Amino acid sequence: MQLPEDIRQKLNHRFGAMSHDKGKGIMFFCKLADISTATLARLREGKEVKESTVERVVDALEMYDNYEPAKTERQIMLTNRLQTMLA
């Protein structure tokens, strides 16, 4: 099964050669989708993969788009202090 064209374009935009990712998010995304980087490359090229892989990638892409890293207590304190100073 091939990845739907709109999802394939999203992957190419996020992780393609011209993206600004520089490889940082690729490994995170591959872990989310439980795929290898070679499988990610095959998906971006539009090659055939298992249906279960396509389902995992679509789900992982949604999680990846909505991901926000957790802030530490120090980051929260500094953000609050900065907001107080700017107010």
C-alpha cells in the first residue's frame, strides 16, 4: 500500500532534503511511528509498504504535529518572571 499523496507531501515537507529539520525530528518521528529511517525514505519516495505501516505513520504524523515538549520548573519560573517584567 502507498501513502496517500497529501500525507506523502507532508512528510517530504517536514523531513525532505530542503527542510530545516537537520535530522533532529526524524529520529523522534521514526520512534513515534515505530519505523526505520529507511522505511521513512521509502514512504517519501512513494514506494509500497504494509498497510499497518501506513496507519502508524498517519497516526504518528498527527501526534508529531501536536507535540509540545514539556517545560521544566525552571523554564516555567523564567517564563513567569519574563512575563512579569514585560507587564
